[in-house]
Amino acid sequence: MNDLESAEKISIDIKKLERNLKQVEDINFEGKEKEVYDRAVDYMNDSKYYLEKKKDMRTAFGCIEYSHGCLLYTSDAADDKA
């Protein structure tokens, strides 16, 4: 396991993602953007599960990175609408 996959690093990433999700929760995503936003939340929850319940750092890390990517997509889509 490398430093990127440490429990501490993943926990920090989850907190950052929770903050970022909170910042966009008032945006009315529709269609594909809504699906991707929901997927970001699901991946974040998966990351928590693998971190806390399974102690599987590699999967937890992968899930949180996917979640960040989904959120980036929804943020870009929101910017395009503005």
C-alpha cells in the first residue's frame, strides 16, 4: 500500500468531498448530470464502507477517486449552464 491509499489520506479525501458536495447540493441537476451527481454520492458512500467496514484501502481509494471525478463532471456541466 502506498501513501495515497492510507486510511488517513482517504478520510481526508472523504471530508473534502463531503464539503464539495455540500457546496453544490442546491444546484438543480437534471438528466445525465443528476445521474452523475447521484453516482458521486454513491461512490463516496462506497468509499466509507470499504474504509470503515472492510478495511480495504485500495477499493476505498478507488471509490473516492471515482466520486471526485463524477463531481468534477457535474461541476463542469453546471458551469456550462451558467
